[in-house]
Amino acid sequence: MITTHYTDRGTPRFRVLTDEQCREISLATLACLERVGVQVGNAEARDLLAGAGARIDGVRVRIPAHIIRQALATVPPAFTIWGRDPARAIYVAPDRVHFGPGLTNTYFIDPETGQRRFVRLRPTR
């Protein structure tokens, strides 16, 4: 199902999945995090997760659903990403859409070489 809504000066909405499909994806994700786990390279993060009840096996962390649900219940529904110029702050909320290359990309595809590389402040030439 594709639904679009647009109002003057509003944020466009584009919806592909139903509420039930979103719920199924969420439940499958929780099951995967608990059964398969995720690699966590940071020892301090592993210790924090272990303290919350996650199972640790080397760098693999299996996170029970109750930890994820508790974390989601404690985060604010919206937040602001600040940059060097306060006039360009990005307010992130369920009813807001922002377009761009990504705010937290650590890697990108170099347009000149086509290679995946770490993001730098200046080109290395």
C-alpha cells in the first residue's frame, strides 16, 4: 500500500508498509538481536549491555527484547542535531523529513575513484 499526504508548508508523508507489517518487522528484529546478536567492538559498550542483561560471547552480544524496549521507552520522541552553524540545526521528529547524504556517515563512495573510504575533512592530494 502506498499512501501519500501533502499539505501546504507541511512535511510530505510517504508510507509503504502497513502498521501490521511494521509490527512484524519490529518483532523479527527483536528476535534476531536476541538469537543471533550483533558484534560490538567496544569493550565498555559490551560491559554496559552485559550489566543490562545481554549475553556476551567475545564481541558478539545477544540483546534480549526487554533491553531494547526499555531503551526505546526512555528516548525522547524528537531531538535536534546541531552543527557549526546553529541556523542549520536539524530537528528530527516523526513528522519531519530531511534530505541529504546522511548526518553520521563514517564511510562514503568517493566520486572520483568509486572506492568506499573513510570520510575526511579535506581531500588527500
